[in-house]
Amino acid sequence: MTRMLCAAAALLLVSCSGDDAWDDCPHGAIKVRNASGLAHGQPCTQDSECMYGYCYKSAAVTRGQLGMCTKPCDCGEGSTCSTDGEQFTCARFSSSESMPSFCVLTCTSPADCPAGFNACAAPVGVRKFCVVE
């Protein structure tokens, strides 16, 4: 029901915020949901493990084999990928992804990537980030 109301509100250019994490953007600010949760690019199995409440299985980044913590990065307050101590970038994908823009962990070699990721590549843009090949 929340999704339907938010979709209708978006058509009217009215902001709407629901409890469902996927409804956060572009309808409202993206917020930390778990202050001690995992940062962008870290492997996960459920949303509650992640700082921003998004455990996403990306077709382009993890081949759908691995969930990774992330958040949308293409709109609204709180959607930048910056975090102290780590390097992240906003990866923008085509319509093949249900979340077309999300934060990923940048790298210079596979050794920079967490367990589960086996490559450091630039499948979109010029910045390399951790992927599953």
C-alpha cells in the first residue's frame, strides 16, 4: 500500500516517505538505519545488516550471487556515497538494475575488496570498484 501511495504522490510531485527502504529515494532523505551496520560494498544477506538498510544483489556488480550493502546515490538528501575512512563512488547503471544508481566500494586491485568479491574492475564509468566476475 505504501508503494502505491508513494507512486501516486510522486506523480503529483508531493514528497512521501514510507517504511519500505526502496521507497526512501527520491521521496525523502536517505537515513542511517543501523549505525553499527556494514558500509557500502560489504557482503550481506539481509537489509538489517547494513548501515543504510539496503542489502542489494546487483546483476551488474555481483552477478546476483552476493548481496552487498549500499544505498541509492542519485537523488535527495543523504544520497552521497562519502563516508569517513573508505573510498566509495556512485555507480550508475542502465535499466537492467532495479536500483539504477547505488554506492560501491572503490579499489585499485582485488586485494582491496572484501571476501566474496574476486575482481576490481570498471564495468561502468572509469573508477574501479569491487565486483564478482
